[in-house]
Amino acid sequence: MSTNELTLTPSQSPGLVKSPLSISPSGSLGAVRRPVNTTGWREWLFTVDHKKIGIMYGCVAFVFFIVGGVEALFIRLQLALPDGRILSADKYNQMFTMHGTTMIFLFAMPMAAAFANYFLPLQIGARDVAFPRLNALSFWLFVSGGLILNASWFLGGAADGGWFMYAPNSGPVFSPSNGVDFWVLGLQIAGIASLIGSINLIVTVLNMRAPGMTLMKMPVFTWMILVVQFLLVFSLPVITVALVLLMFQRSYGATFFDVSQGADPLLWQHLFWIFGHPEVYVLILPGFGIISEVLPTFSRKPLFGYPFVVFSGASIGLVGFGVWAHHMFASGLGPVSVAVFSMATMAIAIPTGVKIFNWILTMWGGKIWYSVAMKFAIGLVVLFTIGGLSGVTHAVAPSDTQQTDTYYIVAHFHYVLVGGMMFGLFSGFYYWWPKVFGKMLNEKLGNWNFWLMLIGMNLTFGPMHILGLQGQPRRMYIWTEARAGEGFFNFGFWNLVSSIGSFVLAVGVLFFIINVIKTARNPERAPLDPWDARTLEWLTTSPPKVYNFDRIPVVHHLDEFFHRKYVEDETTHTMTQIATCEDLMRAEEAAADTGIHLPGPSYWPLLLAIGVAVLGMGVIYGTPIMVVGALVVLFSSFGWVLEPSVPEPIDFDSPSTDGHTKEIAPLG
Amino acid sequence: MADIATHDTDHATDHGHHSSTGLSNNKLAMWLFLGSECLLFGGLISTYMLYRGRVQNGPHPSQIYDVPFTSVSSFVLLMSSLTMVLAVSSAQRKDDSKTNLWLLITGLLGATFVGGQVYEFTTFYREGLGFTTSLFSSSFYSLTGFHGVHVSVGVIMLLSLRGIIKKGKITGDKAEVVELIGLYWHFVDIVWIIIFTLVYLIPS
């Protein structure tokens, strides 16, 4: 049972909302009055509603997606023609560093967090996450971290050491600008955000599932998000150590990466990749989860081999902790380590392959509906397979030493991240848009969006395989005609193709933005269940009510929502529809719970996040600022602890006379 | 962070809901947080183990450690785990005055440990071991300093909790709040046992 909502009959409610102790009005409020009845922008700023937080995550992540995309276009413009003059060597370094950092930490992870926040409670039949205020804190810390990272552009130049930021290259001697300091602080803060978010979501999944929903009746998306959160809980502290060591070295003169003192240059690499490789699965598994919802829905079949998909996802996560050194094959680890990590890396291909076969067999024999969401999902299966296969070639250590630091690597990880993660997210946009906003994205514009992205993506990253095998190094800011080579393997030709492709990809994304704007202006409402979907998030209105469900559903099946609409014939195994979504909703509304109490909005998450950001800036700009930040953190922590998470009656302007609290949400 | 994790206590437990795991949300979150902390200290300890013999300037570990002194302060910290257990047990028996007493003693023992660490750091610094002196010194101060900060945060939580209980401002299950801080406190102690063994007792 969920612990987060309190369902009462009206006669019980006066007694239960009172706290056990008699608290004077000023006493329950903490330091300042609680923003319970907010409207307008305040409603968003102080919200603890997982749906609003999810939408905010999505919007901010999309802004950073545009930023990271523009950075990528600069890179491709610079390399399109010989002797590129768009960027200096220094600006180029900053550009690719921030492109990688932004896309991974400020787009992919928060966009997955957006989906997780919005849909995870809905999929498990809960009214909110376990810790609504911590959820808001995660979001605001992510925003602080992202702003600090990008503020470096205007405060003396961005970080320029690559997204992996290898020390000692990122130390004070070789990277004297403040860029790396902003990077280190921004990522630490974004890391705390992810850590809090992951603990929150794990507790939500483990503790708050609707009655009857066993772990093996959970939707695959929820499962994959759960695996991802475990990866984050155990990998983020490791990069935090690396970031702290680097910060101590850069800001306080510690010696960790000072080779003249005898420091080991591999220390950073190990710490970074112990985080960095699980991180790869942190990025891809949400995409896998999304298409594991989309493929069955649009194939009109249950997911083929549900337990295999779940357990292979979990084993990808588990083995993902034991393969980090394949990023370091060229660093001279010694033959035993290389052999072990090589084998472990190849082993990961097995569960991944299992998943791909499961998706294909889900579609096999289904009545496939080629909606845009489905096209993106199929796109993921195809493109991720290509990226996965080139990944196996990296697992073979002798071949990897040839590929290390060439564009072949760039080709590989863009196939898995753009083709895999990003196509998964776009599939999710089209699939869940009607649920979140109550309106359907336009399918015609969506087709333009899909095909341009598909073509652009292959034009951009396909040629990089050739460039890489020809030996074009990564992070090369300029190339000359004289050394471009001849015929089919001419660098110049393929670089130009790749650059043109990146603009096709960008136009594809532009169609998505146009689609969003057009959809927002279109007054037409989406049907309740436009895709004939399978999971619980569709058992409510679109957009969902503030309290999610009229009553907490009792779960009997995997794909509970589908089984409420259809019954299976015992002998022929055909499914017959017995109810529509509208019928089900009428029944739910008729039997709605009354007196649902929701956690109240709060100032503290936002204030605490601001305090942490100021504290971080103090590392760069001096101790006085740090002290101010620390005081804000301390003040808001105490305010937070003293504020009950569900508002007391006295928090409202006029406590109603009959003893009921004013509901934040209207009763169902 | 840990003090933040305790905030929802009143909400999560006082209405008698059952969770799927049988653990309350707060306790599960605390366990996950501590699991994550294991990796944090794991990284710092690994760094120290890698660098403890690398001394180009300044004193070598064996020249500087005062094992008897640190043993005494370690003993003080371990005893605080005992008093923490007594605080939790009093809280479960709903004995507010005893709970407050044991929380105070635990906090004071923790503060004594932190005081000992400050004294130790000062002495080491006078003997020529600055934060930036060598790889050994940077990793030593980072590891033990991180632990010291954890103890200090624990002391702040213990003493604030005492104040909050005294003012009667805990609306939920008091015993669980005490227990959550206890979990954190025991974790910090266990980490110290590992640090003390690896850093002070095993010669480099």
C-alpha cells in the first residue's frame, strides 16, 4: 500500500488530520508560512506534484537539448570543410566538451527523469512518489547544476577537457581557466540531484505499488527505471569522489593528480569509468523501457517473454558494473585485466541481444500500427543493433586498440545514444503526449520529424565509421585537404556528408518543435485511450487528475488496464473487448475515494537548491559566498524538517469550521 | 543529506499504512543512502590505499601517527554507538527524558571524537604535514576529513533532534526518527573501524 496518501471516510477525517500533539498555529509552520494555495507561476515554483515536476524536468531538459544540439552543429560546421575557421582550437575543445556533458547530464538523464517522474507513480497505481519534497529538490538541484555548468560560457570560458575530463589534463597546470571548476561543481550538484531522485524512485517502486501489483506484474518501463536508479545509487558516489578530488586539487592545492609528486594518472580514469560505464546503461535503459511499452501496444500483442526482458535489463545493469576498464584498453592495464574486461564486455551483448529478439518477436505476427511512436521504437531496435554490433568490435581488445580515439568510437556511441536513447525518448513523446497534455501530436508532422531524424542520423554518424577506420582522430579541430586521402576514403567527402546529415537531423528536431507548437494551438482534445494501451497510467483522465486515480486500482494482471478492457476466450485465445476506457473511467469516478490528502507545496526545496548553488559558487569566488550558501542550506534544512509534508488545517487561510481541511485537490 | 531523509517521518508512518517491503519509506531511503555512502568511502579509501606510501615531501605515515591517541578517540566513538543504541531503545519505550539524555551523551561523545581529530590535524600540521604536502597527506586529510564531516553532521542532527523532541515538535513516530539517525550514526562508526584499521594499524 502506498504510504503517501491518506484515504478517509468523512466521519474520520477531523480526528486524523490533527497531529498527535497540540500545535499552535505558528508552531506548525516552520519558519515561514506555507504556500498552500498558490496559483500561476508560484504553483509551479513551489509544487511537489510529481506530474508538474515531470513536466518541468522535460521542458528544462529540452532546452538543454537545443543547447547541446547547437554545440554539435558548431562542431560539424567546423569540420565540414578543410581548414575550418568557425571555431578556434580552444573554442572547439569547449564545444565538444560541453556538447557531451550537456547531452548526457542535462538532456538524457533529466529527460529520462521527466518520464520516470511522470509515469512511474501512474504505472504502479500510486498518488505520488515516496518523498514529494525531495523530488522537487532533485529538480531544482538539477537546474542549479545545469545553470552553473553553462554559466561558464559567460564567465571566462567553458570546460575543455572532454566529457570524461581526464586528469591530470584537467588539473590546474593544463586547464588554467575556470571552466573545469564550473564543470566540477555543476556535475557535483547535478549528481546530488540524481542521487536523491534515485533513492526516491526506488523507495516509490518498492513500497508504493498498488495492491496486487507484484514486481513481476510491473510494467517494463517501471522495471527499467528501477534498474537505472540502482545503477545511479551505486555509481554516482564514485564520480563524486573523483570530482571532489579534482576540486580539491584545483581549488585548494591538493596533489591527487600531480604527476610530479608521483600521482597515478590512471586513478581518475578508474574512478570516472566505474561511474561512466554504468552511466551508459543509465542512458539507454529508459529508452528500452519506453519501447517495451510502445512495441506491444502498437503490435496489439503482449510483450514477448516479459520475464526475459526484465531480467536481461537487470543483468545488463549488474554486468554493467564490471566492464569499466574497456574504456582503458589502450592505457596499458596488463593482459589479465584486458582479457577479463574484454570477456565481461562481450557478455553484455547476450542480454542485450535477448531484448532485441524479444522486441522483434513482439512485433512478429502482430497487427502493427505504424504510428510515429511505433516508427521511433522500430528505429531504436534497428539503430541500436547497428551501434551494439560496433560495440562488440570494441570489446575485442586488439581491434579496440586500433579504434581508440578515432571517429569509429564516435560513430558507435552516437548510434547507441542517438539511435537508441534519443529515438526511445521521442517514441515516448509521441506515445504519452496525449496522456500528459490531453492532445495528440500531429502524425503527419511527426512523420517528417521521424524520417528526417532517421536519415539525418544515419548521414551524420554512418560516415564516421569510415572516417574512424581511416584513422581520423576524435577531438581533431581541423583537417587539411593535403592529407584527406583519395577516392572512396577521402576524408573531405565523408566529413561534408556528415555535416550535411547533422543539419538534416536538426531540421527533423525542428519539425518536432513545430509539431508541439501546432498541437498546443489545436483545440481538439485527445480521446481517453487513443492507442488502446495496456498499462495503468491510462486508467485516469488525460491529463491525469492531481491525485492521479479516483480510487487506487487493485491489480490482477500484467497489463492490468488491457485486461480490464478485454477478456480472453478459453479455447481460441482470442481477446474480446468487454469495456472501453470511457466505461472504466465512469466506474472509477462513481466509486471514487473521498478525502484524499496530498502533500502540500513547499518553499524549502527551491530555497535549499539555491543555497547549494551559492555554496558551490563559493568554491570559485571565495569563502564569504560559501558561508552565505551554507547558512541558506542550514536554514532551509531546519525549515524543511520542521514542516510536515502534508499541510495542517491551520496552514490554510481560513480553516473550515466543520473540521475538514480544504482540499488541495477537489474531491473525486 | 541524512537530515533531509528524515523529514517525512510523521507522514510516512503515523497512519499505520503497510508498505510492500515492510520497511517504512524513510528507513528504506536511509538504507539506500547508506549503501551509496559505502561507495563514496570506498572511493576515498581506495585513493588513500593507492597513495599512502607516496611521500616525496614531508613526514611519512609511520613518523607521524600517534596510534595510542587515536585508539582512545576511536574507543570514544565506538562507545557512542552503545549510547546511541540506548537512545533508540529509550525512544521505543517512549521515555522522552532518557532518550534526550542518551542523545545528548551520544552527541557529546561524537563531538569529543571530532575534537580529537581537530587536535590530531593541528599536531600533524605543526609537524609539517600540510594538505598539499604530498600525495599521502592530501589523501589522508581527504579521507579522515570526510569522515569527520560525517560525524559532525551526525552531532548536529543528534543535538537538533534533542531540541526538537524537547519542544514537542515531532508529529510522527519519534522512535523511528531516532532510529534513522541511529542507522546513520552506526554506519559512520563502522566506516571509522575500517579507516582506523587500514590507515593507522596496518603499516604502509
